[in-house]
Amino acid sequence: MGFLFLSIGILARMFIPYLVKLWKNNRKEEPEKMNWEWKYLRGQLIAVVIVGVALPLLVKDLSSVAEMNQQLAWLSGYAIADIGRFVDATVTE
């Protein structure tokens, strides 16, 4: 169950900010056209791949990740993607 909530946390960090912006835009009287830009996912995807590759090195027993509390797993996934976004925004500026 931990891997499921880890994945949901990662996806939440990737798509919730865009969905909130889209919702706020559609509430306007004259909504502007919004385009999806993949560059916003670049850092998040790189961080997820790095952590995914390094996870067996960081955790001795991967079954401990599967047994994580649901809130902790979700927050860990959200944090992984958030760190990737932060690093990408910092490097590209």
C-alpha cells in the first residue's frame, strides 16, 4: 500500500498546481487559453527517477516502503516531486 500512496503523492505534486490554475482560470468571465507545458514536469520526473534508482541503496529492505503509513508515503512522494521542481526552477533561472 505504501508504493501506491507514494505514487499518488508524486502525481499529486505534478498535476494539482496545474488543475488549480485551470480551475481559477475557468472561473473568470473571459477565460484565457491555457496550454500544457511539459517543461514543468522535467525536474519532478528527474527527481523521481533518481530516487527510484537510489531507493534500493537508501533503504535496506524495500518491503519497509510497502509497509509505510499511508500519510507518510503520500507526503514522501509529494516531497520527492517538490524537491525536483524546486531544483529545476533554481537551476533554470
